[in-house]
Amino acid sequence: MSIEAIGITKRFGHFAALDNVDLTIPSGELVALLGPSGSGKTTLLRIIAGLEFADSGTIRFNGSDITEQTAGERRVGFVFQHYALFRHMTVFENIAFGLRVRPRKVRPPKKTIHSKVYDLLRLIQLENLAHRYPSQLSGGQRQRVALARALAVEPSVLLLDEPFGALDAKVRLELRRWLRQLHDEIHITSVFVTHDQEEALEVADRVVVMNQGRIEQVGSPDEVYNHPATPFVYRFLGNVNLFHGRIDEGHALLHNTAVQGKPPADNQSTLVYVRPHSLEIRRQPNGETHFRATIKHINAAGPLVKVEAVTEWGGPVHVEMSQERFRDLQLTNNESVFITPRDVKVFDGHSSD
Amino acid sequence: MLFLGVFLFLPLAVVFSSALAKGLAAYLASLREPDAWAAIRLTLIAAGIAVPANLLFGVAAAWAIGKFDFFGKSVLITLIDLPFAVSPVVSGLIYVLLFGLQGLLGPWLAAHDIKIIFAVPGIVLATIFVTFPFVARELIPLVQAQGNDEEEAALTLGAGGWQTFFRVTLPNIKWGLLYGVILCNARAMGEFGAVSVVSGHIRGRTNTMPLHIEILYNEYQFVPAFAVASLLALLALLTLFVKSAIEWKAKQQLARLEAAAAGEELA
């Protein structure tokens, strides 16, 4: 089922949580709403669910207007950040809840409910825990029960609010891969909210980057990461070095170093963005564009070596390189080096936010 | 321990020993006396109306305050506490001033032949007012702490408002609710000040148990006075017992859950 949000505006007092947001989610996709806290992503999800109502705008499911419908009428599956399992019910009763509260005419018989709940328990691999209470489960297990409970009513769309936010790092990684697999099996239109760019880029078919109640960019993980539409998207999707530069005769100048990358217009001042792994450190200049820097700090723990340095004009710069490259270079603190930007992104200097 | 002995157990012992001073027969006879029996009945009626009324009100107020934000919320919370802040005698007087013959609504009530003051309705109203905060006060923090998530989950799963209330909200607050009801009941049966002002002390008609005890005591009828008092004392003991039983049961349930969890981990 496709989801359309048209011109959605929502205010809490004077704070505009959503400012005229338009979004279309095609049927069967797994979409991430990504943004910092306060960007309006959870509010948008809750408005789609019918748990919150917009001040203006329209929500459509498969083209039909459901703006006035309640959460129950929309038949959405909603998974809460803190699971919201019914604490006085067992796992079985939790999953069966949505079927048991149906009006008598459309309520499935006991046997059907039983077999359906066990199907779902198999799906979430928790068959042997059917008679446990939520307090007896781990965070990851609770979240899977919450997911099964939402799926039991055969929802038209699945909405997840920071589904992995309350879990520890390792379980989070496992569970998000499991969610991706699950989606590949059942193909239900799914939207999840996250502030973790890695999670969004890894799991989603499509990423919606939000900031201050607006959508900054919608695209595949590859598009938003490699072709960010705004400085915000570029900054939010990974570590970044920000340099003030200027445009001279169609070239972006970083201090006095010309860098590649097309400026949007002939503008006197500009912002130049470079990811830490797009900067190359050399001992000797090799004829390419470069600037000088002094190494201040080296952190060699992890898959990439992180180097902090100070540029010749006194600003900080972060560089990442492979362990292999680091071994070749044998860098030490306070050493003077040459840095070559490999891939830069130039935005209009006034569009900084 | 000495303190407890002097201030709690000794008076309790005195109540029962005074009640039984002239033997069991005299004790039972004073309870079977028509005026005493009427007082017991009236107390049960007043509590029987006040407790359910405040149960409904308490749940509704806790639900509204705990789950929603609305204009005037803090005023409502203050109003709920009002009966705690005001002396019961003053609350009784307010009812007299409102419904009494010389009161604000008195002439209208008299014209329609409705008796509130010096009659059963006045006693019930005063009891409701005085026991107003018990259930609500017990539930509000509980409902606030539990938040809205489970109710929202129930709604997205297609449950209606009443289904959500009876299947999700109520089970989560049932122990707190029971606790509030027990306290409310104890106070409703034991209330003296407010009821005393509105009752008029008509023996056999508008005397509740505490009022009846006072009259008997003032007439130096110690055995009947302490016999009725012993009933209230028994009620107090029963209240304490049920209260600890609830706490014990809630704790046991928790322990069982934890034990089961530990067992599964070992397996």
C-alpha cells in the first residue's frame, strides 16, 4: 500500500514540528525517516499512523484520503521505541490482542488465532517463550514480540518509531539485519524512524532526510550519501570537514588552493565540504593541489586510523586512512605534512544552516 | 516498640476489653440493640454509595490527569486535594449552608420536599466529599508513570476506547485501585466531623457508627459504646490485613516472574 503525505503542517504551541511536508512512499518499500531529534520525523510517523493529527494537510493510503480516520481504522502496524508491550499479558496474549479485540462478527475462531500466533512466533524465532511475560524478555526479544503483535492484524503498512533505539549496539546490528530480511520476505510497506545514519543507509530502500520540520532530501542510500542535495544532508550522513573558501573565475578556492568540485554559482564566499576519508596525507608534494598541515593527534584503534591536524591557516582538519596506509606513512605527532583533497563538495556560502 | 505498644496496641486492647467487660452476652446485646443496628446499617449505606462514587470519580480523574494535557489541570489537582486541606467540620458546615433550611438552596429544596440536611442524603454527600481524594490520589502518580504507550498500541491494534480501558489500562492499575478503595472505605466508615455536622444525631435514623459511639459514651454507656467501637476497630484491622495482603501478593507475583526468568536462564 502506498502512502502519501501532502502539505502536512503540525505545530506544538509556537514550535513548528512539521512545516508543509510532502512525501510519497511507494508500495512495498522500506523507508527510513532520518534526522536529528526535533526534526519532526517521529511526528510525521505518528501522523501517518493516526496517533497524531496534522493541523493541515492530507494523508492518503493507496490514493484514498484517510486523514480523518483513527489509528484503528487505518489498520497500521505500529512498533514503539520502548516496545509498549502489555505488561500484564504473556507473549502469546500480546500477539493475540489485535485479533481478540475484533468485533465478534469478524473475530477469527480460537483455533485460527492460536495457529496464527504460533506462525508469528516462529517468524520471530520465539516459539518457546510464548508464555513468558514481557518483563522476562531481553530488549531484543521484546522488540520482536512488538513487531509480531503489530503484524498479527495484517496491517496495510508497518510503522516503526526508533525501533532499535533502546537496544545495545550488538543487538541493534543483528535486529536491523533481521528486519531487512523480514521485509524482503513479506514486502509490506514499512517506514521506520531513526537518528542513526548508518542504520538508515544500511536497512532502507529509500532514505528521507529531515531537518527542522522539513524534508531535505529523499533518495536511495547511495544518492543521499554520494549526492547530497544540501549541506545539512552532507553533514548529517557522515563526518565532514568544513572549510570556508571562495569562488574565483569558476574555481573554488580553499584558502589559496584550488579544489575540484563545481561551485553552484560565481559567488565570492563558499563552503567547501570534504569527508575525512577523501583527504590524502603525503610526506612530499606530488604536483597535485594540496595544503599544508601539522599533525596533532592520532587514533589508530578501529578499522580506520583517525588523524587530527591543524591546517596552515590554523583550522582543524580530520583525516581518515586505512591501517595499511598509516603503516606506510609512519606518521608522528607534530609532523608537517601535505594534504590533498580527493573529493570535495561545494555549496553556496549563504546556504549554511 | 514501646511507643507502638503505648499508642497502638494498648488502646486497641482497651477497646476490646471494655467492650467485653460485662461478658459476651452484654456485648452481643448492645450490638443487637435497634439504634446500634440502625447506625451500622446507615454506615454501610453511606460507605456503599460513597466508595463506588469515588471509585468512578477517582478512575476518571486519574485517567484525565494522567493521560491528557488540558487547560485547568493543575486547578483540578488542587481541587482534588481540597478535602484533605479543609477540616471535615468545615466541609459539613458548607453543606449545611448550601442545603440547610436557611441555606442557599434550602427554600427550593423545602418547597420540593427534598430533605438533605439531617437526613441520609446529607450524610452520603458529606462522606463522598471527605473521601474524595483517596482513590484519585492513589492512581494519579501510577497512571502518569505508566504513560500512554500501551494505550496507543491497543488503539493501533484496533481496540476501541472501552476495550482499551478494560483490557489495558485497568489491569495495569488494579492493585493501586484496590489500595485506594480500601483506604477510601476505611475513611468513609470512620468519618466523624463532617457527618456529625450534617446528621442532626437523630437516633435510629441519622446516626452513623462513629456518631452513635459518641452519644453512648457521653451517656456513660461504656459497654455499648465500646462494643460498636470494637466493630470499627475490627474494620481497621481488616483494612490493614487486606492492605498487607495486596502488597504481599503484588510482591509475590514479581518474585515469581523473576524466579521464572532466572530458571529459564539457567536452563
